[in-house]
Amino acid sequence: MMKIYDYELSVNCYKQRLLLGILGVPYESIPVDFFPGWEHKGEAFAEINPLGHIPVIDDDGYILRDAQAILVYLALRYDPSGLWYPVTDPRVAGEVASWMAFAEGTTNTASAARLHDTLGYPFDIDTVRAGAQKLFRVLDDHVWFHEQQERPWVASAPHPTIADLALFPDVMLSEQGGISLLDYPALRRWTDRVKHIPGFTVMSGIFPAPAGAAPAGAAPGGATVGRPR
Amino acid sequence: MAVSDTATMGTPSCTDPVALHEWYPISALVEITPGLVHRTQLLGGAISYTRTPGGSRPVVWPSGGEASGAEVDGLAVDHQLPVRVKFGYVWTTLGRPEHELFDIAECDEADRRIQNGGSIMVATSAPRAIENFLDMGHFPYVHTGILGAEPRTEVLEYDVEVTDEEILATRCLFFQPQAALSASDGQMTEYVYRVPHPYCVMLYKSVPTDASRMDVIALFCQPMTEERVRAHNFLCMVDAVNSDTALKRFQQLIFGQDKPILENQSPRRLPLDPRAETPIRADKSSISYRRWLSAKGLTYAVIPATAPSPTPAPTPAPTRSS
Ligand SMILES: N[C@@H](CCC(=O)N[C@@H](CS)C(=O)NCC(=O)O)C(=O)O
Ligand SMILES: [Fe+2]
């Protein structure tokens, strides 16, 4: 069975759990003592990932690191619909790749702010917060513009893609790094749409959408009802 | 580091004698690197800490200009603060406490799994964190499917005893789908809650695999400022199966669910006036806790009641019928 080297409070590990849940792929979570144990920086873990980062997956002996890379692999390997990473449309595929690269930026800023404020990581908090706000401004404008064109997702496909999943956790947990979503109304609407994707699962600190009305255009194929895990 | 304003230098902003003359946890001992400076905040002032070369003795002092991560010889530090090592944590004080720290008898049992489940900073006051920990009513809504589940949301009547030393709530019963990592099924779980320190709380809950024993989980709060806390999650479990990492993960999953709830409470300091908040939050143990803090005369990280509180505090009337 697929294994994930995993930490509950990691947004980058959560992205993988989120996609696997949506795709209905069973997996085994191998808990890494990321905090307070720093296990991912230890010698034993260096054999698995010399960069000292999680997540890493082990799919039947195939080992892959890097949150965005793993999303690509999982979508291509386990999504028969081909919608989550739509490679047949070169423009959409290009957009997905571009927003996946953008997610690396939110990890270095919004995630960093949260690690500083919550676990005491020694980042310069003003710098990382300002960096996150700059990126969120770009993303909020983009999502607002897409909404005007009746495109509910970050790529211009009519359904969500792995780019939405790559960006969602950092946006959702940004308040824990002192970045208020009050300034980003389009992002708040978009996170609400993500929460209504069938198969959506939560991580600690993220709560499900309140039961009741689903936002328009929430799910691929127009289905809007969440599926219990 | 962005931590450079004068408020973070070595002078505490706290003038409350009750808070000053108290012991506080600042770190798990094993998480301190010998010979290197670690920095944190206590009662509004910056403190630094290290372990002596060889690692045996923790040393704590009000911060000067030294940077976090710099090398330091603990033996050569002037102005050392008093230190205790207990439950695996380093405790210190900015005052002169006349009492020692409370005990947890279970820690002496040989098969206990004792560790720091994680020291996590939360943008709230220490008393808000303690009060949330005491409240079973939030389990179904915040720890859905784990520590509670709808529709079994009822908190049954329980007993509260208050002395000068501590608050003890007993016979607390709640239905839990997954009471601990070692639980395989839903069960009625019995809790005992104990508050032996203004900012420390522990719970004793029946062990799913051995009804005669109780797991001990504690929240030891380090008040960094009045509205910011570092919550040290202490675990003292009976579990022969799960790894330390898995036990920590379960605890962090639970505490990570509480964190945004705590951070969205307003005001961040805990109001001690009994009329300040709706009875929903103010259940029996919470009312007792607020009165107990008032009776101690604590003013740090709370909003004191305007009228002086009568001492000794009368036993609170039950607020839930059952
Ligand atoms: N692992 C613990 C979780 C304990 C914990 O840390 N929770 C705090 C934050 S809510 C609390 O309120 N305790 C209730 C409880 O632990 O059941 C359990 O099994 O109960
Ligand atoms: Fe809780």
C-alpha cells in the first residue's frame, strides 16, 4: 500500500491526504516526529529524503519527494478521469504548472509565518508575512477575475485541479501566521468552494464547510454534495 | 530576528505579584541544546536558557543582547533565575515563590509513557487555554468523531471541589468515539480534571485498554504575554502498543483543532466577572476556575471582576440540569 511520511500539522502533507481522499486511494500514514522531535532532519530520515523535508511517498518502492511533484504523480497515476492534472490541454496544463510553482512561494512565506508563530521557527516574521500578503494579493485578484468569467478555480478548466489543492491549505491556515483573510474576499469564496469538493477531508485546524447550501460551481460535473470519507 | 522591540528585552511587563511569584514551564529539557542560547518570553519579558556543557543543568536568565542559537557557557552566566526540572520540563520564576510545584503521582509508575507532546504557541491568554481544556461541551463540535460526536452532546452533572491549592472536578462522563489512540470503539469515558496552578491543568481519563488505570494529559501554560501563550502538552500514558511519535501526533491533532477556536475567542484575556459571558461557556468547572483565580487576586492575563470577589468563594450553583 502507498505510504506517506506524514505529519498531522503539515500543510504539505495534508495536500497529499486531501488528493488521496478525493481519489479514494487507500494509504498508510507513517507519522514523522516533525515537532518537537525534528526527525525529518535526522540521519535515518536522510536516507529517505536528504533534503530533510516531508512529505515523501513510497508507492510500492517508488519513492518521491516534494509536495507539488507528489500531487502530479498521484493525479497521473490514480485519477482515471484525467481532470485533476489535465495534461491534454496545453494551456490548462501550463496554468496548473504555474500555480504549482506559486505554491512553493506560499510555503516559503505563509507557511513560514505560521511555523514562526506556532512552533517558534526563527524566520523574520515581518519579511515572510509581507511576502505572503504580496502573493495572496496576486492570487485574490486572479480568482476574482476568474469569477467574473465564471471560472471558479485557479486554472481555467471548469473543474478543480491539483493547483487548487496545492494552494488551499496555506491560504486556509494563513491566520495562524497572522495573515487575515478579511483582506482577500475572493480567496474566502474560493476556499469555500474547495471545501465542497466531493471527498474533501480536513486536517487539524481546518473545519468542514457548514452543512447546507453549497456554493455554485463547486464540483466537477456540477455535483455539489460532499461524500463522507 | 524580528524580535527586537524593547518590550522583548529582559524586563517583564508583569507587575501582578500573584503571577510573578509562580513557577512556569519554559521548555522540555530534552529540547534544549547544551551550549546554545534559546530564547522565549515569560510574563512579557524576554528570557534566555541553555544547558551546561555535558547537558546536565539547565540555566535560565533574563535576556541581554545574545542571539538565539549563539554559543554560551551556561556556567558563566550572571543573574541566573531559579530553576526546577519536573515532568521533563524546565520551570523558572521571575519572583520568589514560597511554594514548590505540584505533584503528579502517576509519573512514578514504571510503565508510564512520559513525554512532551509538543510546545505550541497560541494567540490567546493562558486562562482561556485552561478553561477550554476544562470544557467537555466542545468535544462533539471541535473534536468531531474523536472526543465526541453528535447527537451525543450532553455533559452530565459532575462534582467540583475547590480548595486553596486546587480545583478538582470528578465524575465527568462523556461519550467518545475514539477516546485515545488505543481505543478501538466508542465508549463512555470518565474524566477527572485538576487545576493545581493558575495556568496548569491536567486530566485523568480512563485507559481504553485497562479500566483500572487513568491516562494523564496536562496542559502546562507558559504565559509569554497576557495574550500569548506557549502551551506545553504533557503526556503520561498507559499504552503498550503505539509509538511515542503516534501518541504525540494524536495529541497535536487534538490541540491543533482547539487552536483556531482559542484564537477566535474575544477578548483574549479571561473575564473573571461572572456576568461577563453567556452561561454556555461558563459551566460549573469554568465558574469555579474563574472564582478561584479571583480569590487568589490574580490580575495577569485576565480581566478582573469589577466588584471585589467575596472570599472564600461560595460553591457555584449547577448551571446544567441533568
Ligand atoms: N488525547 C487527549 C486529548 C486531550 C487534550 O489535549 N485535549 C484538551 C484540549 S481540548 C482538552 O480539552 N482535553 C480534553 C480531552 O483531552 O479529552 C484525549 O484523548 O482526550
Ligand atoms: Fe478541545
